[in-house]
Amino acid sequence: MPALALLGVSFVASVWGTQEWQVVNQDCVSGSHLHDRGVWVAGTTTSYAACQALCAANATCNACDWAGDTDLGGEKCDAKGHCYFRADAVWLPHKNGKCNHTAGRPLPAGSCPKVTCHSDVDCAAGPANCSWCRSPTPGAGNVQLCGGPPAPNDCAGLPAPPKNASAVQYQSMGDSVSKGIFRPLQALAQAAPFGWEAFHPSSNMGGGCGNSVRGKDCTPFWLEGANRSLGRQWDAITFNYGLHDLANDTERVPLAQYQANLRNISRALLAAPGKPRLFWLSSTPVPDIPLSPPRAQDDVPLFNDAAASVMAEFPSITTIDVYTFILGLCGGDPHYTACPEYQTAGVHFQQKGYEAMASFIFDAINGTTTPPTRRNG
């Protein structure tokens, strides 16, 4: 099925109606579908809403299409105001031709309309079962939608019971940069005399833990497994969100909501079984060059400062300033365009950069006044 156009702001009110509908600003009957056996013209109406109401009142209408009232592309729309019904289950919206079509179909009971969001506030007008802003997969192709409560399948890469319960249990939460750091960091943690067990959630996904919306949803599963009852006790956790939140794409999170999500995540980590030592990692700088998805270098310190103000509310969380560390390796100019030997021509790093950050982070963890120990047996 082709990708469906999402609702514009003008349609949000109708989507959050008493009957939930999937609505697209596309054509679902004309062209090759106009003469389908399940299609007929129900009449003419002055608006899509009136066409939708006719469909809702007709037990045989599974979808409707309003041909609109505007000529498109300099061509005349001969079907202005036509309201089409579909009795079959076909739903293949496609590009408009001469008319500015709007098509819709009632959604099954209990399902959620496709409403884009940046926070739970954007979903508050919807049904109770659709009041969560969901970010199930990290990356530029992810569209945050209002949906049901968080589910373990959204979170991927969940922890299992420890192999050696007497070893220090360490978890590293973060995005793809964190994943790059994790391999050399894990090697340091597992080496003698430490012998830690180390885990990175969502390590099987390209963007790792993604943005703070996904972190807010998934932290309970990353701590306690799919049933949130694993009983695993962590001794040390490093965590970071930011590079996905500040990306100028569908994952971007407004600064105030980013802070609210970090408070939520921090409280969940502080309440984790075993009361682990917590370490917040500031986000790494990005080169001041065109990036995909776009990221403004000036946004990185902006989001880091916002995160710092949240972490100041939780004195037991130690901050490890990876941003300043990398900036020093890259010459000190926050608007650097390249960082030879350490960073790629993007947000990611070369092996030397990942190894440098791993050593910096591990030394910071163990250099604290109370380094992580196996306190829970």
C-alpha cells in the first residue's frame, strides 16, 4: 500500500470526533478505481464533512471520497462536489488528478486515528486509548503518532536475566553514537579487574534508543524486560537523549517537552530496583555542514543546557560532559566543519573517536567518589 498523506491541522477536529476516521487529502475512487464494482456516486455535497456524514449513515459505505470544489493543475474538475461511496474493502488512495479530493473511512472500534504529535499534549483531545505520543522506531523515517500505551515490541532489544549475578550490572542507554561507544566501553568494563556485565537496549535498531519520547515510553521495559517484572538490579546506568530530539525531522521534540521527558526518564531510573548509580552524558557536537536529517550545531549546546537544568534537579545523577570532551579533540570551535581522525562527515564517529569517548566515560564512572559495585548480590 502506498504511503498515506497525513492530516493537516484543519482536519484534526474531525479525526477526534466520536467516530474515528482515517482521512487523507487524496483520491481513492477516480481513474482506474472509478468503475470498481464497489464504487458509486452517492450524490453531491458542499463539503467533505457532509459527504462523510452521508457515508456514516449508510451501512454499506466502507469509505467515501469527496471530489472537492477546486480545479487542480490548471485543468477543470468536472466532478465538483461529487460524493463517492465504496462498499468494498479497497483502500488505495493516490495522487489527486483534476479535483482536490478528500477521502476517508471509519476506523475499527478501538483503533487510533493517524494524528501526528510531538508530545502527549498533542494527543490529549483524542480517546483515552490514543492519548500517548508514540515514537516506536528511531530515525528520519519515523513519524510520531498518537496511539495506545507503550508496548514492549516498540522497544526492541530488552534485557534478559544476568549471566553472573555477582558481577556489576551496567546498562548504557543512548542513540547510534552511544552504540558506537558501547563496544569499546563494554570491552573496558568486562576486562580484568572489573568483569562487569554490560547491556545496551535497542542495540538491534539503527538509531538505538532514539529520542526522549521513545525513552520515556521504553525505560520501564529496558529496566525490567517485556513484562516489567524481570527483577534485574542494575548497579550503573549511563543515559543520553538529544541528537534525535534536535533533528529537524519527524522525531524533533520541542525543548520544553524534551525537558519534561528527561524528568520522566530520570525519575524512572532513580526508582529502578537496586538504586543504580546514574550518569547523564551530554550530547556530542555535530559538524557545521549540511546533514541528513538536518541538525543545527547551535542546537546541540541549547539542548545540552536544557538537559543540564533538568539534571540539576536530581543531585544524585552525575553528568559526564562528552560534548566538551569531543569539542576539545576537534579544535575547540563549536562551528567546526570537520574533525579528522575522530569524527565522520556527519554525527557519527570513527573508531578512534568512539574509543576515546569510551575511555573518557569509563574513567569518569570509576573516578567518582562511589564507583559502581555489586551491592545487591
